[in-house]
Amino acid sequence: MWTTKTFLTKTKRGNILKIVREHYLRDDLLCGSSACNSCPHKDDELVLDIKPHSICALFDYDHYLVLDTNVVLHQIDVLEEDALTNVIILQTVLEEVKHQNTAIFQRLLEIIGKKNRKFYSFVNEHHKDTYVERNPGEKPNDRNDRAIRRAASWYASHLSINSLDGKFPQIVLLTDDEKNRELAQEEGIVCCSVKDYIENVNGFVGLVDKLSKNVIPESCSKDALYPAHLTPTQIHVGIRNGKLYQGTFHASRDNFLEGSCTVSALEKPILLQGHIGINRAVDGDIVAIELFPREEWRKPSDIVLEDKADDPGDLLEEEVELLSTAKADTSDDEITPTGKVVGIIRRKWRQYCGILKPSKFPGATRHLFTPAERKIPHVRIETRQSDVLASQRILVALDSWPRNSRYPLGHFVRSLGPIGDKAAENEVILLEHDIPHARFSEAVLACLPPDDWTIPEEEIRRRVDLRPLCVCSVDPPGCTDIDDALHARPLGGGRCEVGVHIADVTHFVRPGTALDAEAASRSTTVYLVDKRIDMVPELLSSNLCSLRGGEERLAFSCVWEMDENANVLSTKFHKSVIKSRSAMTYEEAQLIIDDRSRDDEIANSLRLLNKLAKKLKQKRLDNGALLLASPEIRFQVDSETHEPVEVQAKKMLETNSMVEEFMLLGNVSVAQRLAAEFPRCALLRRHPPPPPAHLHQFLKAAAQQGFELDVSTNKAFSKSLDLAVMPERPFFNTLLRIMATRCMQQAVYFSSGTLTQEEFYHYGLACPIYTHFTSPIRRYADVMVHRLLAASVGADTTHPSLLDVSHALRRCENLNYRHRQAQHAGRASVALNTHILFKNRVEIESAVVLAVKRNALQVLIPKYGLEGPLYLPSDKFKYNEEEHFQVCDDIVLKTFDELTIRLTLDSTNLQHRKLVFQLVKPFIPGFSVAPDDENTKMDVEECVVDKAKVDIKGKDASSKPQKKRKDPTDGKNKKKPKK
């Protein structure tokens, strides 16, 4: 049977286009019920039980459930529990869910795929008895609700046909739409709200806690605390007229009453302050903003402000202190465009990790949830399990934020484990930073070669055989995912050959496979202190792709001919086969270079590489490349408990720089080749110069120390940093470089067809073009670059997706996002292990002032790479707002000053365990504390660390998760440009 669907659509030119499509209807589609005596089911086509026993006290008879779309969208956490079975999911619902939320759609498909759940997908839109035409003037939602009711009625009638004993499963429609329930009852359909149904389910403790509190936010006008949000139509008109701005809201970590929003029309971000100014926006939401008149613009506040630990009720505290400190004269160069949120364009809510703060009232079911992420507000949830959950890390989903509620409403999703448990805390880090960390699926593992795979002879014949060359790798201790190896040999006449050999991951990871899709989704390997989350399965990352010593491996080689001054005379690229002579650590390679008694092939190769690397580095510096400080730290881990027992700064050797220079050269050489071969779709990496606004505070702080830095160009900036030296303070220059690093923007991936040639520039490396080629085991960007390079040299075919600019743009967005999240996760792991390290111990350490706030100093502990606020009492300190320093009697505290600090761990707040910084020196009576042990102090010149990078040194190295190899870095919070 045929029918037609008619659509009206508007073209780009404004014309109305009528589209008519044929729609095929059938009468032989199966219902999926074992109680059916009409449909010719095969055994494997029966999903629904013959007697679906009721678990709900409201219905004492066997029944199937039919769900409407909003039930699936809002109550997916309930559906994922094993409680509900024998559920009919209509095609109408599936299509609506897919259209509105792809993440929930995927979760629903997973439930349908589990046979024990007995969820049956019925194609009602193609069944002649359940398909409904849309009536003239009928809204699409109303038509879909009618289709759902029609399907429910059909099931009830269909199951009663040919029933031998008159007993058959009934149909219960679950919907939270009151109007839909009324219409269903008029049509004789049994229906119920989700809340009523779940609250009467027996035998599943805690199921009711997972109910979404789906309140319509703007409908709660009584006792409203917040202004109402504009409607989507009002927002659209306002943006089109230029009265409103659209952007992503970024909450402040230091001040819960402050945030900002970057918009393309303004140079500076728009400042948002106070409960009313933020107006229920949550970090990551896309919002509509109304800009204040210029005379009402302010500058960001300089106070550190945390929300109350307890629920104060539905009251908004006075914001006079915040707003008065933020006002600025219109001539102040720190003034920032200021506005308020007037509407939410799209929520970016996710599930949040944290802990429960139980109510002080016995028997209460309403409690406050404190998220682990400081940028997220407290959440009110309802649970009857507060006694159990109070000691657990839990996962909570946001549901709504009504106008009359100080906090958003949410519901409990699941428990992650006991607070303080290492596995649970690591799970929190991974979930909070959106790190994909599930086990690789069977579909992905099916793409792998067998464990005993060896290189076929025909593959060797297709490649350049470099096995006779003296190739070796240099990596951190315990590294198993070895991406790269090097060789160098003299050619005579002052010339030499140098090769960088990179693991040929693309031989195993082919486009269009499940393995490729998973690697693209993960985008990067993530390194925690005691755990590594691989981008590709371990068989590849630590075995078949890893360039291990003494084993034949497939590689992609970049080989240069150079003169004695490290000038590149020629470059060639080819797929190759190599056999590494040795896989060394940086320290082992350095010892070989320094051991003059060694005159073997490996030693001579390393010395030649080291000699050329020094010349390459000097050329980069002469061109204006920036050297920005942040050496690594290494946790010493107990081999049995896997907990950190000590931390130390990692020394940088010449061999670190040696590897870095050739990785950089390889990346630049490949970037040049790709830009020439694929000018529209080359995957490149750029580092924009820092905006002047980012440098303002930094330059003012440097001037206070007597240094006027020239930041007009990166070359001038580099020279200024070199000259900013205090002989009496050896650490000062390093600190200056750390501060300079924090002024930088992040380096990002992009497709060459989306920007102009001038925008390709990499500011930190001072090179006109750059990409990532040298780490394909742990970066998907490098996989994409390998494919483009292989196509350019004729070593592989060009996959269509490589030439698709829009596809590349989407890939770049994911690459940049995953890269940032991996960095943040690494830092969070360092913070977690530092807190474990400081449990039950007190340290007296040297510190330096990074920033001066109105009520605190932001200080850095170089030994541990820790930073945090040292709060200052207002009755003792006076804040100089113009010059940003604090005064107490004759003591002045300003940026870059050195202090002595006592460090202790405050565990009174289980959610936000924090290190407490107390001043020891300079001594201020009534404020400073006496040192417990002066012998524990370490001079500030001894070390400095970056929280972003960690290496593990265990007592039993073989038992520890392996860490990433040392890599040059090229973005914010890094020391050197990344490979």
C-alpha cells in the first residue's frame, strides 16, 4: 500500500518549495510479542514475554509499556536500569529522539540491543494500521502524539485477537504530557505518568532517585529569584537586530558569582557578574547576552569567592561587595564590556561527578550535591539513600533550573565508589574531563591483526628497506608506546644523512573501519599519574606499532641530507622497514654521548645528532622562537599501594633537546610538503600571538621588578626575556617565562583551506607553517597527516574524507577539544596524587607570588608545581588597586615576590580537599605561622614544575602503567613546542 508525504520548505532565496514523497505501508510487520497468535514470528523475532509480570503496584495485571518521546529524552537514566522490561519503542519515538538528542538516541539503541531488557522497536510509521496522516494545521508534536496513541490502541486490539483463554497482556502508555494523557483516556487507553509509575515500583530500591525533575523553568513566576529568560523567537530577533549577542558562557573558578562570554563582535570577552547577571547560565551553555551601556562597564573582580557549603534556601545573598569592587573608571584600561544573560540558546549540560551534602534535617529527602568541578553550581537532588551516598562519589544529571530556585534541580544517576578510593577518584577525573575510557568494543578489536603478526615479505618489497641502518630511539624511562626513532651517518664532504622514523600506524588503522572511528573519537592518548588511556588498543600501541629495540617494524621515514651547519640540502619521504638497534632512555643516551671511551656506531650516531640538534636549536632561537619554562615532575610511587610517596623535579638533559629538535624539523618538513600538495585540505597546527589584553598584567608585574619587556614581536619578546635576569635571584627568569607561558593562547589544529597563509604562523616556534607528524600512536592528528603524506608520495590511495574540507573542520574541532581535555585531566591527576602525598604531613616550602588579588595572593610552590590562594585578612592588609600589591605596615607583597609557606591538607570538605597555604616569611605578627621544621625548607631556585606533565618513577617500574614519551610542546602551560 502506498501513500504520500508532503513537505513545504524554504530555499536560500526565500522561495517556497513543495516536496512530495511516496510512503510505503505494509500489513505484515511483526508485533514482537510472544502472546500474539496472529503474527508469523520466528523464535528469534519474539522479544516481548508472553506474561510480562507487573512490578508496579498501580497495575496488578500483566502489561507492556509504550513510551512517548519526552519520557525517553528526560528519563533515560531510569530506562537504563534493569527494572523496566517488556517495553515497546515506536519508530515515531526513535526518530524524534534521534532528531533531538543523538547521545540519548545511542543510549536507547544500547538498551534495545540488550536481549534481557526486552525492549522491542516497532515500525509503526510503515504499518498500514498504525500510520497516521498529519491533519491540516496540526502541529508535528500533536501528530506524533496521535501516532503514539494509535499504536498503543492497535497493540491492545491486536493482542486480544485469537486469545484462547481471554487473557493477554494489556498496554500501559507512559507519558508526562497531561493533555496527551487526557486524550488517551478518552480513547480508552490506559496511561500513567512516569513519576506515578516509578514511585509505585516494588523491589528496586533507589529507582525513584533517578527520576528527572523536569520542571518548566520559566513557568515558576511565584517567588521568582531570577528574571525570566527570553523566548527563542525574541532571542532570534534580538541577535538579528544587533541588540543581543550570542556566545558560550565560561564560569570563573575563583569566583562563583562571575563569568565571561567571548563574542566575535568584541575584542574583549563580555563580563557577567552576580546571580542576576549570570541568570542561571551553567558553564558551557550557549547564551544570549544584553550589553550594558559603556558607563556601566566594569573590570573583573579581584576577589576569590566560593559558594556556601550548606544550602541557604531560596535566597540570593547581597552582591554589593562583588559589584562595588568591580566598578572601574571608564578610562581604566582594564575595563571590560559588561552585560547580563537574558536567554539560553542551548544547554550544554552533562552528568556531573561530586559528593552529596546531606540535609541537616532528619528524614529529609532533599539534599545538596556539590560538583567536583568548581565552575558548576551546587545542585538540589531528591534521594532516600543519603546515608549511603554521603560517603560515595556519585554522578548526577541536571534537569532544570526554575526561576524560584537558587540552585538547579537534578537527579542521582549512579555511584562511582567510596570517597578517597583511588579507582573512584580516577573515574571522576575521566568523567569530568569527558575522556572516552570504555574498553575497546568487539568491532574495534576485530580490526586488529593476530597477536603473532609479522611483516609479510610482499610488504617489505613495497617499502624502502632501512634495516641495515643504525636506527635507535630515545624516550622516558618505562615508555612502551615508542613513536619515533632516529639515525644519523656521515656522507663525506662535510655532508651527513639524518632520518626521523615514525611508527606506521596507518598500515593498521584503515579509514572507514571501527578502529579508525574509535581512534578519531578519542583523538589522543591520555596520561594520568598511574594510568594510561590508549587511543588505539594495546596490541598496536605497545607492540606492533611501537618501535621497540631489536624488532622489525613498519615506519614512515623523513630523511634529510644536511651540511655541517645543519642546513637542509634535500628532503625525502618514504614508507620503510626499520630495525631499531636500541631503545634507550634519555639518561642512557646522555651517558653514551658523554662516555668518550665508546666509539661504536650508536655512540657516533648520537653524537652527530646532538651536534646538529644544537645548531638547529640556535637557528630557531635566532628566528624568535620562545623558550617558555615548565620542567616536569616525577612521582615516586609505592610498588604495592600505587600511591605516591615522594615527588621530585625531573632534570632536562641534552638528549631531551636533541630528540625535540629533530621532531620539530620533521613536523615542519611534512607541513611544507602537505601545504604544497593539498593547499585546501592540509591538516596543520597554528599558534596565534597572545592578545595585548592577556599581557597587560604580566607586563605591569615585570615593570614593578624593573624590566620593560618588548612584546611587539615574538623575536623581541624572546630577546627581552633573555635579558630579564636578576643575578641575586637565579629563579626569577624561569618564573618570568612561566608567567609568559600563561599569557599565551592554545595552539590549535586547522585545515589549510579555512584560513589565509598569514594565519598559519606558529608564534611559539616562530615558523610560518607547522603540523604534527611524529606521534601517530597517541595523536589522531598525526594519523591524518600520515594519510595525506602517503597520498602525496604515492604510498597509499587518497581517501575521499581527506579532501573534504567540512569533514576536516569537524575533525579539527574534536582534536582541539580532546587535546585540551587530556591536558586538564593530566593536571587533575597530578593534583589528586599531590593531595594523597600531603595526607598527614606538613611541609615548609619556598613560594613565589603569581598574582595579587583583593583578598588573597595566588602563590606557586616550585617544588610541587602547586598553586593556590593565600588568603589575606582585610583588617591587616591594604590592597593597592592601581599597582596590584598588598601592604601590611612596612611589608609590601607584589607579583614575583618570594615567600616561605607552610603547606597542609584540609580534608574537612571531602569534595574539595584543598591545600592550605599559610605564611611563614616574611613574618607578620598575628598572621604568619611559626615553621614546624625549618630543615624541611627547599630553596626556590632548586626546581620548578608544571602540573600538566608527569612521569612516574616506581620502585618496580615494570609493574607501573607506562607514560608518554617526552614531547616538545607548542601551547599554553608548556615549555617547548610539541612534536
